[in-house]
Amino acid sequence: MEKANYPLVSIGMPVFNGEKSLAQALDALLKQDYTNLEIIISDNGSTDHTPEICQEFLKKDSRIKYYHSPENLGSNWNFNRVFNLSSGKYFMWAAHDDLRDLSFVRACVEKLEQFPEAVLCHTHTSIFIENRKERLVVANLDSFDGVTGLVGRYRETLKHFPAVAIYGVYRSAALKKTHIFERAIATDLAFIQELSIYGSFVQVPEILFTYIGREKWNTIHDDYKDFSGKDRKPWWYLPFVVLFFDHWSRVARAEITFGLKLRLWSLLIAHEVRQITLKILIKVCRRVCPVNMKERLASVIYRRWMQGPNLEIDCEDLFFERIIKPQVGWWR
């Protein structure tokens, strides 16, 4: 791809109180070997030194645009805002605590230019947990290779949701067809599944992205506060039900035939039935499992029915503590 033909890539950085790692993340973006960028920072009412750091970077590089909200309106609002402010042919979200290889943007754009039917490109990803030196896993999109049909793509996103792929590079025209982030816990799942309706997912088979996960999983109240900006989840808010209707309504509004909608709804219902069955199985096993067999059985259940094929585990002990135990939920 000739440098003169490089399409504009918009990078949206929604941030709230990111002073610890913001400067490092912005440096990594500004040093990308792909230079036709605009970097849109949306500060969601930060109370630390985030605004001052952003102002310093505004003086350094004209590609940076900074927007400030006087109050925290929730992370979902902020993720949507940076995309709505963008103008590039391609778009990507960048968290203030994630790091990319200096060739990340170029590698993803070249792949998307090579595959015009693709709507998302990501690279292999090293995943770490904050305050831990060991690498947890390497994530990839291997199970999506060769999955080109609409129904097959949707099924694959339900079975093996590509969580960290949300920080890949998107074709903006496809993003505009989706409803991005709704006001719901785990709406990123429904968004990625909706996106799969409009094109395929491709990857660069190199580790060019490092994701830092939280030391502990959020509670439901934490997640509700994160997307809404409110302190506590109302008693009537049922995340499982709200997410199901988020999925359902996205298919209903999709630009596809009614026959295809019926097929996707049937996949969605079958998936939810499997999830409910698995949760019942886990609860039953929790009651009948002897204490000295709990860890072994939890690992068996997770690896048999919950673990996807797109993870290469590096640290088994950390994986058990940070992934298996919280997901199975027997130790809460």
C-alpha cells in the first residue's frame, strides 16, 4: 500500500481517571509507523490528572483531539462518543492502559485492505493481569479463519466470543450499521455478534497487542456503575434478561431478510438454553461435590464446556485463580 493512499484511521480513547498509564498509551499510539491518524480522547469527568496529561499531549501533536465531559456519563456512552466524533475509513478503540506494537495499526489496515469483505481485524494478543508479571494467555481468532457465511459467523461469536478483539481495527462503514454499545451490562458481546452480521473477522497472526486485565472481576454493581455512571444497580435490573433482549433487538433491527433473522434468533435461543443448562449443572455440582474434589471438578467443567479454542494458556495457576474460579463461582 503506497503511503499516499493510506486511509485515515480514527483512534478513540475513552478515559476516566487514567493518569497512571495514559501517557505511555498515547506515546505508543503517536509512535505507530502508520501516521495518517486522528486520536480522539474523550475524558469522562476525570478527577485525577488526566486532563492535564491530555493538554500536554495536545501541544505535542496536532493529530490529537480532546473532549471533556464535566461528569461521568458511563463507559458505554463514552465508547460511543469517540466513534461518533470520528471521521476515518477505519476506527479502533484504545484503552488508556493497553499497549500496541508500533506496527499494529499498519498491519491491521493492510489486512483489511486485502480483505474488503472483512469488518474487523485484530492481532494475536498477550493478556496479563495487573500487578502480576506472568503472562496469563495468548488470545487469537483462529476459530474464525475461513468462517465467511453470515449464519456461521454469528454462531461462532456465540460459541467463542472474541473478547479482546474489541480493541482491533474496524471498518467504520460497518460500525455505522450497528448500535454499538447499548445501556446494558456486557453489551460488548451483543455488539460484536451484531457486527458479525455485516462481514467477516480476520487477524494478523503476530502478537502485536498487550491487554492488561483487572486483578479481580467486577461485581454486577461495579459493571452497572461502569456503564451507567450510577452508584448501584437497581433491584429490578436483571443483567441476563437485559442482555438477551439486547441480542434479540439487534437482530430485529439488522439489515437482513426476515428468514435470516429467524435463523439467528433460533441460534440465540439455543445458545441461551445451553447457558442456562450449564448454570444449573454448576449449581448442582457445587452442592454435591466433596470439598477435596472441588478444584479438579471446576477445571473439568470449565475446560469441557466453557473454555474456547482461541486461548493458549501460559500460566496455569494464574488461569485457575483469575479465570476458572470466578467463572465457575464456587468460591464467592
